[in-house]
Amino acid sequence: MAKEIIDVRNAVESQLEKTDKIIASAEAIESGLAEIHAELDYGFTKLSAGLEDLCFAADEGFRQVVYMLELQGETLEAIREILERPLDTQAKELRRRAEFAYLNGWLDEAETDLLEAEKKNYQDFIVHQILGNIYYYHKCNYQKALEYYQKAAKYSSPVSEKYASDALIYTAMAYYRFGQLSDAYESTKKAVDLTPHDPHFLFNHVRYAAKIGYVDEFLNGLKECVYKDPNYLIIADTDDMFSAVRGEIRKLAEKLRSERKIIVNNIIGVINSAIEGIEEAKRTHKLSVAVNQSVLDKLAEVNMLCARNSYLDFVKAEQIARNVASELMKIEETLVKELETAKIWVEGKVDCALLTIYISAAILTSLILVIINPPESSWELILVPLFVALLPLMALVAIFIHPPVFDEYPVLSVGLMVFSGIVLPIILFLLSAPVKKISLKAIRDIIEKIEDGIKKLSIISAKE
């Protein structure tokens, strides 16, 4: 299988060289190739649907390689158990032996055993699929291949919609060999009906729609595939099946690039605004929260990708930008907590300042009363300021403690006590709210700005 993988790798490289720079920059192509090479080296089980279809488009034989690997996987093993339950030991052995021969390239032996296995169980779609592959890829008997792919599609349908759809794609390939485009189109349409949310089957249908000339269906289907995996735009641009609609593909690529560019620029605008808000809060209120270097590095990468000006680069830029938005949202949430703490501290400062004014006025009132009429004993010296400063509403009690001052200066004494004990506290209480409002305005404005930024960032992060 090593040779097949090398062939696929070379074919993909050749295919990607033709890619329009509107769709992918040289750097984006290099990145895609690196991903494909890495996955091919490790069995390509993690290739995205788009990159897998790119390999299929570059080398038709890659489909058989993938199927051979699936034969050795757990998913088909589970299906194999279902198929083998009613079979006798001889039928099971025939099929197992045939699979082993097929995987080792002993095609004649595999064919013999598979034909015998078919007689034992006509519903065994794995047998039909392997026979179809032998006739299609190795013996070039496309009529036989078509016959067995149709059987594979028919008998796999009740067991696995995915494998039925796969068989229908192979059926379309066989029809295409005979120039029967409409039949190929109908086969892939059935595959899409069976698995409507899988871009792999939709894209294969799009190929035949484009070949026949169903432009609107082709464009709508391709757009849906590209939204699920941007690599489909590369395949459409380089696959010969789309040669007649290449101009339409370029127009679609330009439109998609413009859409993605606007989205990315909007995200960058929100990110820059968030960073400015964080820096302003840190600068004006001496907070510990800061934008870390990793966020700035990612933002620089986003700007670099945007400068390449290709659709795939904008897609990648958007992914990174949304990740940055998510990180900034967490920073801003921490910042709001620090600002709320700062707000409480400022409110406390205002309360302390007003209390200081009040106590100072009360002490001053006490001093005036003492100066006007010095107390006759030390306890009076203590009680007068105590009543005035600490129990303002009870300050009038001082009249009964030190009557001489009221006898000599009644209006002044009572006036001072009333002002200190009643009027001044009311004035200070009324001033408290506006003073706090003025003092906290800067913090409240920043909190509002940050919270607005959090809302915008959360919308961006939610679309990740």
C-alpha cells in the first residue's frame, strides 16, 4: 500500500499547483499539503472530508485504498458480525479468506472465494463491494463492477446508510465510464438523499451536476460543501469534472473571499476595541489584569493571514480570531470583577470623606461651645463634644448638662447644635449620592464599555 500512498501524494501535489490564488495562497497550499502528508503517513484516518475528497479527485484509486483500510477497521467489523450471524462456518471462512487475499493483492484467489461467498449469502454487501473494486480497479470490467456496486448499494441500505451511499458513489463512477451521465447523477442524488448532511456525498453529486450543466444546483451544493469544509473549493478549482464551470467557480471564490474578509475585519475591530478597553482600565485604575503576549501573537498571525488575501487564509484567520475573542472575553470578565472591587473601594473613600467632614464640623461646634462658655468641670468638657460629635440628634441634651451657655447665648448655641446635629448630616446625606455618582462615573463607564465588549466577544466566540 506504500506505493499507492506515494502515488496519491504526488497526484495531490500536482493538483494543488493549479489552485487559483484567490482560493489559496502558496502558504495555505503548503499547509494543506503538510496536513495531507502527515495523515497519509499515519493512515489518514483523521483527514477532513474535504482533504479526503481532494485525494480522491487527484487519484481515483485512492478510494480503494481507503476501503481496504476500512476493511481492517472496527466499524466494518461490527457490520461484518451482523452479516455473519446466520451463516455457517464455511461461508464465514470463505469471506474471511477472500478479504485476506484481496488485502494482499491476490486478486484471482480473492475473486474465486468472493464468488463462492456470494452464493452462500447473496445479501453480503461487503462481498459485492470488494468484487466491484476488483472488476473496476484491477480487471477494468466496468459492466461487472457496475453490477456488483449496485448490489452493494441495495443490500447495505437496511444495515448502513453510509455504506449504501458509498456504494452509490462507486455506482456513479461505473456509469460515468460508460458516458451515462444522467445515471451517474441519479446515483449520487440517491446517496445525498440517504445521507443529506455529509459533504462528501453532496460534493460527489455536485461533480455530476456540474458535468451535466445544472449550474444553479452545482453552485448551491458547492457552496454548502465549502461552508462545511473550505478545501472543497480547492477541489472544485482543480478537478477536471468542473472544467466547464471554472468561471462560475472563480466568481463564487471571489464572493466567498469578500464575505469572509468582511467577517474577519469585523472580528478584528471588536478585538482591537476590547484590547483598548482593557489597556485603558489598567492604565487609569492600576489594575493587575493585562492582555497576555499569546493573544497579541495570535492577533499578529491573523493580520498576516489577512495580508495573503486568499479565501482559505481568511477562513484560518477567522478561526484564530474567534479563539482570540474567547480568550479576551475571559480577561474582560476578570477585569470587571477587579473594577467592581475598585468601585466599592471608591464608594468607601467617599463615605469616609463625608464622615470626616461631619465629624470635623461636630468637633468645631463643640470647640465653639466650650470657648463661648468654658465648662465648670472636667466631665462637662468630655460630655459636650461627645454628644455633639457622636450623637448629633441627642446634642440638645447638652442643654441640660451645661445650661449656662444657653442662658448667655441661647440662639447661637442652639443654632450651632441644630446645624451640626441635624442640618449638616442631612446636607451630607443628600450630597452623598451625587458625589459618589461623579466619583464612580469613570469606573462605571469603563465597566459598561467592557461589558459591551464581553457581549460582542461572546457572540463571536459562540460561532467558533
